[in-house]
Amino acid sequence: MSFCKTAKLSLRLIVLGATCLSQAAFAADAAGVLNVSATVAADCVVGTSTLAFGTVLSTAIQAGNVDSTGNVTVNCSYGVNYTVELDKGAGAGATFARRKMTVSGNKLDYSIYISTARTDVWGNGTAGSETVEGTGTGASQSLSAYGRIFSGQNPPTGAYTDTVNVTVSY
């Protein structure tokens, strides 16, 4: 055998040996543990629609109550208990039972209720007002806000407005 053939054969054996050794080096197993964790926090999101009474004639307000309905939407995590409160609104002198829409210093009294009968005033649970309680489903839940402008008022013309803050406690 010539030296070149012997060198090639030796080189092949060395490569073959290295390949066998490398396969043998990875023949054992090692084990470990990957810890996985997550904390799911309670969450609630609130949304609202406008409680719009629309265009109302002052003679209609003098003659009888004017009713309308809006919505408060609550989306809380599944199983989370929540309470929805409304404040008195921004009108000066407002109470839960007689909120005040205003325009140019003029006032128009109204209230917001938790039922179609308009007997239970929606507030914060004080001064004769009620709150709305529920349990989260993980999906949006719509709560009706039943509004009423009280009869017997003689308001000047104008676009009356108020802002009522909604608070969801959970």
C-alpha cells in the first residue's frame, strides 16, 4: 500500500472514530423541570350609552313625566362580584332623587332608576338610593338605566345636559 492510500485510510478511520465517539457522547439523558405559572387578576370594564330624552316640548314636561332608557355595560372577569354606583351628577344642588340637567343656569330635574317601574333610584346606596350588583361572566352585561324627567316643570328652551359618573367596585 502506498503512503497516500494509507494516509487516506487512516484519515477515514479517524473521522469514523470521531463520529462514533460523538454519537456515544450524546447517548445519555438528563432531566430538568420547567416551572410555569400565571396569576389571573380580577378585571372589570365599564361602558355607557347616552340616556337621551331627545327633543321634548315644555308643554309635555308640564303635563306629565318624560321617560327614556340608557345602558351601562359591565364586563367583569368570570366569577367576580361587582357593584355599580352612579353619582348625583354635575348639576348644582343635585341629589340622587332629583338630579339636575342644566343650560345657561337653568335646571331641569330628572332621576335615574334601576327598574322600569322607576321606583328605586340608582345611586351609591345612601340617601335612599340603590346600587346594582352582579357577578361577572367574562362577557359584557347590559344594565338598563331608566330615566325620568319630572312633570310639572316649566323649563326655558335649550339643550340641557348633565354628566353622571359610573363606578364599578369589585
